[in-house]
Amino acid sequence: MTSATFRNAPLRLQDLETFSNDVRIAIDQYILEYLVFPCNDDRQTLTESMVHSVRAGGKRIRPILTLLAYLLLDASPIKIIPMAAAIEMIHAYSLIHDDLPAMDNDAIRRGLPTCHIAFGEATAILAGDTLNTFAFELLAKQLPLDFPADRCLSAIATFAEACGINGMAGGQMLDLSSEGKALGADHLRHIHSLKTGALIRACFTLPGILTAADQATMTQLSALGDAMGLLFQMVDDLLDEIGDYETVGKAVKKDSQSQKITYISVYGMTETQKKIESQSELSHDLLRHFEGRPSDLLRDMIAYLAKRST
């Protein structure tokens, strides 16, 4: 999607469903246009593999959170679409790699063959690698069109950290190494504050960086991102245990089969459900810091995440 095109994308704020649908359309168009290349050789297969993974669907929760967080700070969320698209590219690459035989070894993602099943393992690895690098290429080209250079550099650095050893990749390593081990609640929280939480926290802190929010606001944004990241993971662990393939769109009960540390394995079903309720309440409490700003849709998003079934 060209700069001029995405700026005309409608983002209606009347309710969460309408807004979320508009964001999904805008993000999907943006990413898919970015993945179109004038090449007539075997790189076209690489392009097709990335498009397959992006088009597999998904709720686009991270881009939606990014735009909702930006709305707390600025009335023009359209400017944050490149950042939201980059976050979704990173998420898509992480799923491609998570599904590989060396990792979670999944054949189905969102009801479709995973990338390595559809295109082969080597191509899937390259698809993930390329989406990863495209995310930062996109930011370097697009963010400076709307934000000062120093804020762009700070945002890109923060985003990279959220993806790396002190974020998503590091958390994935800890998650893999935890299999079959009797580990406690502190280790569980540490894993997911990195594996899932770092990228969701970035959905809140990156808008703050780009709008030059003050330190008190940045602290509140970070805390809200942390709370919602843990809420998301708790529900994810619950769905892996009680969800079904048709609804979730992928294999379930894999965490228990792999003997991974989860909220279910540490706390049990009933206590995890109680923790989901308390984490939802905490998220609502943190959001009250932003009263007087457009926060209704984010409040609805918290409720959705706590009750989601996919």
C-alpha cells in the first residue's frame, strides 16, 4: 500500500468490531502490497510463501492494540499504520518459525497448512527471515514521513529489542528449554513477559515514543502493555487446554503433550480462570489513567481478550 493509499483508509471508531475490521483490512492491504515484487525468477516462490502466511488470516490483535494505544495520545491513528504493519510482519514471521519441525512442529495454522507444509522447510525459514527484515525496512522508509528522525530511531531500537534476546526470541528459547522441567510461577512469568509480553508491550510503548509522551505516561503505557500481554497469554494457555481444533484453528493440547510450563500446569484450570479475571481487572484499572481520552474501544478490547475463544 502506497503512502497516499493508506492515508485514505477508513478507521471508523463507532465500535470495536467496526474499528477492528477496518484495521484488519488496512493492515492486510498494506502488508500484501509491500510483498509484491517485480521478479521473474525463483524468488517468486519466496513471495508466495510470505503471502500465504499473511493471508492465512488471524485477528490482527497486535496492530489493533497499537492503533488503540496511539488513540490515547493522538487523534490521527492512521500515521501509526506502518508501525502496526511492521509488528504484524514480525508476528507472522514468528509463527512461521514456531510451526517448524524443529520448534512446535505444527501442520495447521488458522485452519490452513503451515508455511513449511505448503512450501517446504527451507522456504519457510527464508519466508520468516524475509518478513523479519522487511519489517525494519518498512519502518526506516515510512516512519520518517510522519515523525522526527530521533523518535523514529528510538522506536526502531525499542522495537528491535522487543523482538530479540531480551524479548520474543529470548522468551521462545526459554520456553523451549522449559519442556519437561518442574519450574515455578516466577519462571513462567519471566518466559511470557518476553515471549508474548514484549511485543504486546511494544504495541503500547512505541506510540508513546513516536508522540514524545512524558515519562509518567510512558510508565503507564508500559504497565498496561505488560498487563494485557499476560492476560493474552493466560487465555492462550487456557484455550490450548479446553479449546477445540475447529474453533482455535490449530492443534490443541500440545503444551501438555510437550510438557511445557503454562499457567494451567502451574496453577491448574480453576486458578488460571481466576487469574484471567484479576488480570482483566488490573488492565481496566491501569486504563483509568487515560480517562478523558478515547479509551472506550480499548476497554472493550480488554473484555474481548479475556473472553476470546480463538
